[in-house]
Amino acid sequence: MLRSATPPAITVVMACRNAADTLLTTIQALQGQTVTDWELLAVDDASTDDTPQILASATLADPRISWRKLSLGGPARARNLGVDLARASLIAFLEPGDICAPDRLALLVQGFATRPLADALYGRLDGRGRVPPDPLGLDALLEDDPVGTVSNLAVRRDAFDAVGGFDSNAARGEALDLLTRMALSGARIHGLDRVMVHRPAAPTATPQATPEATPEATHSSARLAAGPAARPASPCPSWVERLALVGARLAADADAASCSEAFVLEGPTPCAVTLR
């Protein structure tokens, strides 16, 4: 079967790196969608396992699937490349290992059609209550992050491009960083009260007997409990990190009855923001 010359209704963009253990299951769930008018554009980010071979086989078996190779650019750059190559104006993101509900793409295509002003859509997360009221505001986004994972996000391509796409300099939380910039730019982010993506639980490790603690072991346990050492500051902090820093400074001023601070967030699209 030849690839259609007509652009699909929606493009699924997936960044992959050493995902051989879960990739095929994710692709098979995508192939079980209730709508068939989609394309998958996978970008392999210098995998050293069988990921490229799995993608090559999937491409041969299904003309809706294509893939490109990237030389270790990171997931943000891989997703941005996928969007650049996408043929559809609607973009859904997906991570290897995450499983789309059979009607995910149908719900997204219908959701954008019935919400012509919506720039981004997301679904309800497993184990969460109803999605916040539309459109999703910056306060609700930063307080609870109801989107949760990039696999739970779909965007209009023009709105994605308007804020410069994913920020490859963001140390973490690329999806939240993207949505923060979209919200600040005035984009309308809407939630669909349906669980559209499932993330299989990680296997539970078998408990191990622990020897009597020594001072050295106690010190090591404390360091492990505290988590990894803080990463060096990024030369270009993400919008989320900048908002957190400003929020911390304002919260520390407990004696102020009211306060106002204007600042500029620097990123793909600089924006002046005033907190009151």
C-alpha cells in the first residue's frame, strides 16, 4: 500500500531513544485506533539498541509510519524535527511505552473541529478527577500540571510554531515549559474529560533484606533519599524555572499586603509579564 499524497487528519510525533523494549507495543496500540487517517513520524535520537530496526520494519509494513535519525540532539530537538516534517496541521505527541486509548486520535480530531479556537488539547490523567475548566489558565497549569506528560498533549501546528516549539535548553519538563509559554502568549488550552493515554506501571522491585546500618551506610542512605545532586544552572533557564524563582521571591515577602513585579521571560518568544 502506497503512502497517500493527501495530508492526514493528524500527525503523531514520537521521539525515541533506546526504546526497543516498549516501542512495538506503542506502535501496535496506535495501529488499533478507531480512525485510520493519521501518520506517525518517529525520530530516533541516536539509539544504540534495536530501536532503528524496529522503526525500519514498521515503516515497511505500514506506509503511515515514517522515521528519521538524529545524532543525539535530545528529546526536545527530536520532537521539533518531527513537527517540522509533519504533513498535518494537528500534532499529537507520544512517548515509547505509553499506550493510546483506541479512540484517542478520533477524540482529538473531533475536539479540535468542535473547538475552533482551541490551540491545544489534553485529556484526563489516570487517577485524576475532572479536568480544570476551559481554557486552562497559567495558575492551574503550574499548580497541578493536569497535562502531566507529553503523550497527553496535542497542538495546532501554527500555535506550536508561534512560541518556538519545545525549548531544547530546558533542563526538564519540556511539555510544561511549552504549555507555560503557550498560556503566556494567550493560546487557549482545552481539556477533554477522557483518559486518552495509559502509562503502564513500572514493575515493583522485590524487597531486599538490609544489613545493620553503619555510619557510612546511613550517610549514603541519606544522600539517596535526598535524590541526585542539583544540576548546574542551565545557561538559558526554562520559563517554568523563571516563574518558580519569581514566585519564591514574592512568597518570601510575607509582610507585603500587595506587591507588583514586572519581569521579562527570555526564551524562543520573549514576553513581559507582571505579577500583582
